[in-house]
Amino acid sequence: MYTREFWDKIYQKHFSDAPWMSPQWADAGIKVLENYIPPAPPQGDILDYGCGNALISEHFMRKGHALELAEISDQLVDWLRNQYTDVPIHLVSSPGDISGQDKYDFVIAWGVFHHINPNLWGQFLGDFHRIMKPGALLLISGWDDTDMILKNEKKLGRFTRQRVWYINMLDDMISWRKNEYDVLESKIIPVKLDAFPQDRMIRFIVARNK
Ligand SMILES: C[S@@+](CC[C@H](N)C(=O)[O-])C[C@H]1O[C@@H](n2cnc3c(N)ncnc32)[C@H](O)[C@@H]1O
């Protein structure tokens, strides 16, 4: 279901009215980033994986960070390449499509994992580990069971229900990978936003083992 074609269709129809494309959403995301990344947004090379329209990346660009973006949607990547001519932008289906190792100090996967089939989460975590530098931070967020998608579950089917269910398992999945990651924080945080019907999100801050 969550293929490149799926996301291209979303971006053909909802380029500016998808909830995460609104500046209010970026503001909320940035507040969370500013409040919670210990001790301050890290310096160095950043990858914003599943960056959407890069509202969150812009915050880091303004602070002078070197950034790379990765997205699954052709449509969106064309748009991003026009907007950000000096920024490397990867068209990907998974982090496995990003070559090399030990490249990034900070990887952001904000609002992405709940769109990924949970069967692939292990693979994603393995590839993030490969491209992160030792000690680098990985920031993950996802909705919990207040996800608006649950309210449409009859229409959207079993897989949707499962992925919301399983986001609670990501915490365990990361902590089982002790030889790769240390979980610095796993937290449910309230989000109160007019633009969003969800009430809570789950946020993980994880460090790659040195
Ligand atoms: C809810 S949006 C979040 C966008 C952005 N991170 C933000 O918080 O504003 C999820 C994004 O993940 C992208 N995405 C979904 N599956 C992906 C995958 N397998 N690889 C890379 N990006 C993906 C979608 O195209 C979409 O832009």
C-alpha cells in the first residue's frame, strides 16, 4: 500500500493541504525538537529521512547545518530539487538506498515509521545504523493509538490497524538491538494542535553505539 505510487498520488492531490505540510505543524515539530534534543541540536551532518516538504529541515538549514534530504515520492523530490538546489536529495524507497557508512551525525525520521510496514522496521534500523557515525543520534517519531487513521480503520483495513498497534513495539525493537543502539529516551508526548486530531505521539531518541 505505501508504495512510491501511493505517495505520488498523495502529493498530486494534497500538496499543500496534507496536515504535515502546514507551517503550524512544522512549528510544533520544531518546538519539540528544540525542547527535547539533548542538550541542543547537534552540530554536524544531518539526514532528514522522509522529509516531506522539508519544513523541519529548514529549521536546521537556518542554523547553518549541512543537510541531506531523502524522500520516496518522485513528485516531491522534483519539487525539493527545485527548491533546494544546493542540498543533496535522495530518491529512496528505504535507507538501504543510501550508500556508504558512518556519514551522518544526526538522522531524523520524523513522522515516518508509522507509514512503513513493520516487517521492514528492522531493516530500516540496520541501514540507519550503517549510515550513522558512531555516537550519532537518531530521532524517530510516530503516532500512538490516537492516530486519526484508526478512526478510518474500517475503510483502511487490517494493515493500518496493525501498524498503529506495532508502533508501540518499536520501543522494544530498538532496545533489543543493544549492539547497535542505546535508547536515550522513549517518551509519549502530548501534542495539542488544531491541525491534528491526534493527542499523543511517541518519540524516541537513540544513539548509535560507539
Ligand atoms: C507524515 S509525512 C512527514 C514529513 C516530514 N518528516 C515532517 O514531519 O514534516 C511522511 C513522509 O514520509 C515519506 N515516506 C513514506 N514512506 C517512505 C519511505 N519508505 N522512504 C522515504 N520516505 C518515505 C512520505 O512521502 C512523506 O513525505
